[in-house]
Amino acid sequence: MNVGQLAPDAPPTVTSARARHQVEVAPTVAPGFQGETAGPARGESPGRQTGETPSVTPSVWDAVSGVIRGRRSNLRVDPQRPISAELIGRLLELGCWAPNHKRTHPWRFAVVTGAGRARLGETAAAGLTALGLGDPALLEKTRQKYLRAPVVIVVGSTAHPQPHLHRENHDAVAAGVQNILLGATALGLASFWSTGAPAEVPEVKRLVGLQPQDEIVAFIYLGWPLEEAPPAQRSAPVVTLIDS
């Protein structure tokens, strides 16, 4: 299944495994914002708009910060309750709005549902065996793990011949993963970001339409929550201030 099949009008469009680098991103305007009128003039620092503090609409700040703080890794989901292709397409579109140096558009997505989840598990287990990771308990866990949620999105980052841009591609995709997780939270979905040894298995990369030199950044489990994840705590930021 490709992104074009999931949401024909969604900006990220992958036409085939061979043409998967043909990605189109349509411009959109974030809800609640009216172009230039929502902030300071172009080239003007937000902090200088009023002299000291930026102009922020409280409701927007509360909504954004609430979703960020409310996101939790949660696999307590109903594995049988489907998620519509329309919702998945909306989440993938958000993933393409992460910062992206040089506009390389490195995001690649594979949406795994139904029997495809078992196929992903079998492929990963076979690949781990080939890599010498043949512990029976690990292999059985790998075969079953993707069945825990109705949808698994495999998020890949395309390789770049320049090492610094290769790293930046990975970073852009990781930022896109966070966008997807936050979007899922806003839609009432539970999510869980996983990687692990299957991300290095060549057969898994091939299954999800990636090249050997590409990287798998995330296996995102999505589902409708059966219960809420417990509250979490975060430590205060560790900051080094350099002002002179």
C-alpha cells in the first residue's frame, strides 16, 4: 500500500517502489493562523513586536503545549479497531512539515495493517536469524510484536551522499515522527515509537520500500486507547547561557 492509495489528495505521494522519490508537498496554512497577520512583520523578531515579549494567542499556546505535554507512549490499544485511511493520511501529511534543511524531503512511509503486520514480523524474525540473532524467545516476540496495534507506520529516511546531509535527513525525519505522534494525540489516538534490531534488517527495509543505504527511524504503533497511559514527569531543562 502506498501513500497515494491511502489519501489521494494528501501531499506526500509515492507512486511506486521505483518512483518513490517523487514527492509532492502542497502548501497549506495551519488552522487558526491568518498568514502574516498572526505574527510580527517579515524579518522582525517576535520579541521586538511589543518591545519585550512575543505576541501569543493564549488559546493557541495552551492547545499546542497541552498536546505536547499530553503525548504518552501507549500500547494499551484495541488491536482490532481500525483506523481510517483518511486519518492516517492526515498524520503522514503532518510528518512532512518538519524542518528540512535543503528541502531534501527525506520522509518515506510504509503503512502496515491487517495480515501485513504478521508478514512484517516474520520478515524481521527471518532477518534477525540471518544476522545471528537466533534466540527463540526474541524471534517469537518479533513475530508477534506488530500485531499489538491495528496500524504500524514504518518511517524511513532516504540516504544522502554527503555525510552531513545524511545526518540532517535523519534528524528531519525524527522531527516528522514527533509531528505524527502529536497529531495522533490531538486525534485521540494512542501511539508508540519503537526501533530496535528490526530497523537494521535488510529484508525489512526491502519490504517497506527502502534502499539498503536508507534508514528506518521509527516503527510507530497506532491504535485507539483502551486506557490512558500513566502521567509522566520531565526534568527541568539543562541550559548553558552564553550572553557575552
